Amino acid sequence: MSRTEFEQQVLNNQEPLRRFLLNLCNGDSALSDDIAQEAFIKAYLNLNSFNGLSKFSTWLFRIAYNCYCDHKRVSQRYSSVQIEDKILTSHETTDHKYQNQELYMALAKLNEKERLIILLFYMEDKSLKDVSKITDIPLNTVKSHISRAKIHMSEHLKSIGYER
């Protein structure tokens, strides 16, 4: 892949990748931008490892998810406050960014894998096969996570009286 082709792929995937990371980082735009930038740099530096067996976006999202996981591991070592705790104690940062706060809070209640898979499948329109490749989770397990996540989100939304 040439530099020009890479630049075009970045332009095509920048917005969906940043949106995915913003949701994964619970609305922390500075953190999601940092991780996105790191993912783009790693993708460029490792462009020769892209063999075309999957879509470029699948490969890029996998790199970004790995960057997110790396950041989370490092931050857990040095901080007693976890990323999930921030969303539960700081509603001010998310109120103005999300039209549907109830849905956002339901997403925050999911475990990390369920939230990751829901974001990729429903919000980023990734296929089940691509979700499996990005997360390195078997396809049937991805399907199970989606099913459980939908139940958990529905239960949470019903418990607060949310109706569509």
C-alpha cells in the first residue's frame, strides 16, 4: 500500500475510529484522540504487516483496540481510579455530548467485552466476522455477548422507566 493509499484509508476511517474510541473511553475525548493518534501512527509504522486478508478498517480497528487495552493496563497500574468509575461519577462531561443519556448509561453498565462488541456491531456497523477479528473473540462468543448485552441494556432501561 502506498503512502497516498494509506492517507486515503485514514481519511475514510478517521471519523468512525474516533467515534468508536470516544464511546469506548466513556466520552473522554482527549483520551480517545490520543489513542486514535497512536493507532494511526502504529498502523503507518506497521503498514508492511497489512496483508489484505481482512479489510483495512478491520485491521485498523484491531490496532486501535490494542492501543486502548495497552493504555488501560498502564493506567490501572498507576491509578486507583478506573475508566469505568469516571463515567459513573462525572455526568457533566457526557450530558452535553450525548443526546440520549439513558442509553449511554446503559452502555456504561455493560462489562467491557459486551460494550466493545455492541459499539462495533451497532454503532460502527461492523459485521460479526469483523467484530470477531477486531476483538480476537470467536464468532459464536461474539453472538453470545451481543445477546447478553441486549438483555442487560434492556433490563437497565426498563428499570429506569425508559420507553422508546
